[in-house]
Amino acid sequence: LKNIAVGKIGEGTFSDVLKMLNLRDGKYYACKHMKQHFESIEQVNNLREIQALRRLNPHPNILMLHEVIFDKKAGSLSLICELMDMNIYELIRGRKKPLPEKKIISYMYQLCKSLDHIHRNGIFHRDVKPENILIKQSTLKLGDFGSCRSIYSKQPYTEYISTRWYRAPECLLTDGYYSYKMDMWSAGCVFYEITSLQPLFPGSNELDQISKIHDIVGTPAKQTLTKFKQ
């Protein structure tokens, strides 16, 4: 092994992210170590996150996957990705002054470019939030495709998706009948948050989430409500 872990970047339900030094090229990378046990290379190759990153790379606004490391004996899997400086949440956390308008415009343009690219390639992210949007100097990249799905997969989707504050109304009000458009709702929530430094819909539970959306957006048109009922 020619990689040395030099520090933990983040911890999630399904993975840990470590900062790694590659002794071959002397560069640092992000190593996403999956907590799930894998039985075969076929199971690894069927992982949605790997399939998505392989299909979407290279793109200037999508996190680059450099290598997949699978230890069959241990059943462990790690994804070696490019190392970014921070995520949007870390950028705005505790900030007193708003970001410069030009920077906000640039970040949102790049986020929209990343979503346009993934949607054109038949994938939607399902968990667009500040923690999954990474930046390095002036470049923004969308990462963490662990919750992504194919646009052409059959509804209803029954799995848990999207962090509550960034969840679209159709995800809250239907039993799995939503589409790639939910990513655009989440992007709008992120836009408000990086502009105001406050979350737009910080619901404490699903009912409170719906209430907070209603307070700002208002009652949907009858036609929209009929769609939800159907």
C-alpha cells in the first residue's frame, strides 16, 4: 500500500472520509471508505455511486473519481477522489458578512452546470445540500452520489432520500412519486442559504417542514394539489 492516512475529513452513516497522501505522486486525495461489507467485484461495480461517477467524469463541476480500491479478503471498499478545500456548509458556517455577489453568482452557475450535466446523463442526485457541494478556490464541484438514481427508473421510490431541509414538497407529500426536478428545489434552497447565511426551510420534522414551506410559498394551486392526491 502506497497511501498513508493523515487525517479524518468527515463521518457519515455509510462511509468515512479520510485525507490521504499518495507516496507515488506526493499528492493528497480524499479517501471515502465504505462501511458496507462487499462480497465481490461485481457487487462493487454495481454500486450506484461508482457507476454514476464513472459515467459523469470528467466534468469541471463533478468530483473526480481517481481510483476504486477493493480488498476482496476483507470485503472493504474505498473510493479515491480529488481533495477539495471545503464544502459550502463549512464556507458559510459562523460567517457574519455575506459572500461577494460575484462569488455567489459563480458558485450557483457552477452548481446549475453540474445538475444540467447529471440530468442530461440520466442521473439525479437526490441529496443536494451545502455539505455535498465542494469548493476549491473558485471552483465548485458536486459530490457524494451515494443517494443518486436513474431518471428512467420506475416510480415510486421508497428509499429515504434528501436531507429534510432541502427536500422538495413532492418528496414530503407523496409516497415516492418524485423526479429529477427535486434537485432544482434543493439548489434553490442552497441559493437562499449562501446568500442569506441562513437555511430557508429548517423544519424540525416532516410536518414542520411542510408548514415552513407553506408559510413562505403559500398554498399550491388546485391543479397541483390534485396531482399530489393522484
